[in-house]
Amino acid sequence: QVQLVESGGGLVQAGGSLRLACRASKNTFGVSGIGWYRQAPGKQREAVAISRKDGSMYTLDSVKGRITLSRDNGKNMVYLQMNNLKPASTAVYYCFLLDGRTTSWGPGTQVTVSS
């Protein structure tokens, strides 16, 4: 199992920006998938941005153009730059890693966007 720790969440006004970071306890190079999910109040958890082993990227349609996922495998880090944040972005954001058939989750970091 991989331990994941998120940071960078907080309270931001609509239109503002945040950069989330996730540090993994193991080498992130070559993992099946790594990225971010979120769960808004009263909603199901949904994938926001996932980097796949084959080099492809999944991005949630509602955040396309406003988020950028990046990786630094040398530091075992994955980042989520979020710009032009909207109140609908309010959620707990979870770092996600898939290594073969094993899924790992961070404890989550709260992002709150006020109008």
C-alpha cells in the first residue's frame, strides 16, 4: 500500500487559484494511474484529473481549461493547479494512486470557494 498526503487546500474566493500537492511514500514512476478525485457536499466522489501509465490524461469536463495536473516522479509528487475556481469546486480533494490492482487514497484536503 502507498501512503499519500495532500496539502494546499484552503479557503479561496471565486476566481482565485490554489495549487494542491500530494506526496507519495513510494516511487510514482510507472504506476497505473495517479491524480485527484473530489467529493462535494451531498455528492458522490468523482475523478478530477488522472494521469495514466500510457501517458494519457483524464480530465473532468467541468474543470477542463481551469486545472493542470503535473508530476514530479523524482520527488514522488503530483500537483493540481486550479485556476478560476468556482463555488461548485468546493469539495474535499483526494489524492489517488493506482498501482496494478491496488488503489491508494490520501486523507483529503478541503477546498472551499466562496462567492
